[in-house]
Amino acid sequence: MTYTLVPEQDAAAGGSAAAVSFASAATNGRVTARTVPLFVPADQLYFWTRGWQTDEAESERARGEGRVRRFDDAGSLIRWLLTPED
């Protein structure tokens, strides 16, 4: 996989480079792109780790495939979480 850094222009930042896009081309020919801010607060660095980004991508795939559960309220969610699986 190869990575290309591409500076982005951000209107909110007065037209200065505010983020970097990572475009990766895998050997299967699929190209994916991610945009990462140049400055990340220390308490948010975990979000940009490879593991966290892998999990984020899996979550997006699951949502796209409809593999989600919706709850009417927090109590319903908590009851579902505490129910043992069969």
C-alpha cells in the first residue's frame, strides 16, 4: 500500500492547509482516502491510531449493510446490553 500526502485548503482556516489527505492504493486496485487534521489535541490522539481507524471503518461497513440496532431510549439499550447471549 502506498500513501500520498495532499494538503487541503480549508475555507474556515482562511485558505491555509488545515488537514492532510492520505490516499492509499492497495494491490487489489482499490483506492481509499482519509483526511487527518494537522494538529490533534493530546486527548484525541487515540482516534487516529491504526486500530481505532480500523474499527471505525468496520462500523461504517456495518452501518452501510444495515447491521445496526436502534433503541427508543437509554433504558432499552442498557437492558439489551445486560441481557446474556444465548
